Amino acid sequence: MSSTPIRAFAAPSAGAPLQPFSFDPGPLGASEVEIAVSHCGVCHSDLSMLDNEWGMTAYPFVPGHEAVGTVLALGSEAQGKGLKIGQRVGIGWTANSCMSCPQCLSGSHNLCTTAQPTIGGRHGGFAERLRAHWAWTRPMPEALDPAKSGPLLCGGITVFDPFLSFNISPTARVGIIGIGGLGHMALQFANKWGCEVHAFTTSDSKEAEARQMGAHFVHNTKKADALKSLAGSLDLILSTINAPQDDNALLSTLAPKGRLHVVGAVLKPLEIPAFSLIMGQKEVSGSPTGSPVAMSRMLDFAARHAIAPVTETFPLSKVNEALDHLRSGKARYRIVLVNDLA
């Protein structure tokens, strides 16, 4: 397939506003799929990469790793893999992995040490077209609204995968820290999984919404002794925020063999007293997104239970306004860009 230029929006340097940008993607790789992007979610990771917080961004930088669209072309090795021209698909945080290491061969592709992020060393989904390996290009169930489902491909799988990886029981008591871009999806998944769901927030104003999203109990952690009533009762705490917290107090709420699992990228080290782990045989862990199979299971689960992110939409041409809206903390709760470049 001969390549034609792809129109996109790119930042020329760290933190700079995005500008119209066009690039030649080169020939389509044998294992690649090219999609026409119809919608793309805006994730806080896009801001972190835009600002080069993680020291891995290459410029010009095209953000976007929650892309939904339709298949335009299949490389020679991507054919016969269950994808068809015109099919609706999604591409999340990962665009490629080696497919030959122990992690890939055992189904943990998301832990591949050479996995390539969709916005790491390649141009992302704030564009009219996007490419990824066929295994990371996942079919989207028809029941999912393409205008809302993009955030499931990063935020959704990030909070869903722990339920699969740790075999969380439907009778488990689960705490969700943060009712934001990740947490509001985690509440829905935990509720539909069958769990008793506890939402941890710092704002009483979010209680009604948290309950609507699936929380059975809501706890304001700014109030004194808010966590003491939960001592020794929770099987899993899923932390979705990127701010430091009282880790020892959280560990005290866990039941024996309970787990504090971190998916929010806190830049400061966790403060974990050894005895808080030893007494009760508790665990602290973290995880990135999920494997291609886990992503498909998550999408099917979301379709079956009518789980959807709460979204606001902006046209792609207003991408800088969307990023400013997210940066200001006003997004409720995820932003989706609608491709208007046609």
C-alpha cells in the first residue's frame, strides 16, 4: 500500500500548544493495521507526555491513545486475523509488542519489555488516521457508542484488568480511591462484577454521583476517623489518583491477605511500613493497562452491562481547548475528540 500524508495535531516542543501537522507514515508494515480515526479520548497521560514529565517524549509529538475508528487497510500479515475493512476497532495505550518474549507468549503482552506505546516513538490518535499491530487493534462491540467508548481503551482496561489478574471474587469488598477519570469507571466495573463497593473521595459533593455510578458506601477521607470504621474489612483497594495519600491508614482498612493496588501514577514514593504488610499478610501492587485479550474481555463486559465513561466532547480542531479543560481539572470525567478534519 502506498502511503499518503496523515493530517494531525502536534506539539513542536514540551508543553507547547498543538498545531496542524502533516506527516508521511511510510509503507504500511506487514503486521500493521491502519484505521480512520472517528473519535479519540483525551487521557491525563497525554498531558504527561506532552509536558515530557516522564522524559520519553519525542517532538513533534502527536498525542492520543484512546482511538476508535474503522479499518482502512491491513498489512500482509494482518490479514486473516479476524479484522475486516470497514470494521469498527479501537487502539489503546500500546500499539505494538514483540510477540516472541515470554510475556507475549504467555498472554501478558502488556508487560513486554519492548512494547511500543501508541504515543511513544510514533504519532498518536489526534489525527485522521492511526496505525498499530493487528493484535493491539481490538474489535469494538456494536453495543458500545464510538463517541463514548474511547476512554475504555486506556482508563477502562487499567481499572478492569486487576479484577481479572487477581481473580477478585464477586463477594469481595472493594474500595475505589478517587472519583475521576479512572475512578468513575472503576466504580461501575466493581459494581457490575458483583462486589460491595466503597468509594473514597475528598468531596461530599461527589457522593450522589458516586452512588449513581455503583458505590454502595461513600467515605470522605478528609474527615477524621473516616477509615477507622473500615478497619480490617476490604479485600481490594484500587487507587486511581496521582496524589500522595496516607498509605498506612489505607493498609489498616484491608482484611487479611488484602491488596492495595495502584494504577494512578503517583510520582512520590509510597510510604509502606513493613509491619503493616507483615501483620495480615497484605500486599501492595501496581499494573499498567492490559493484554489484548483482557481488553476484549473488558469491552465485552462493558457492552453486556452498559458501562460507559461519562464524557464531554470537543471537535479535534479545538484540541487545545480540550487540553486546557483537562489541565484545569474541569473535565467530567473524560474528554473525547471528534474528528472533524474531513
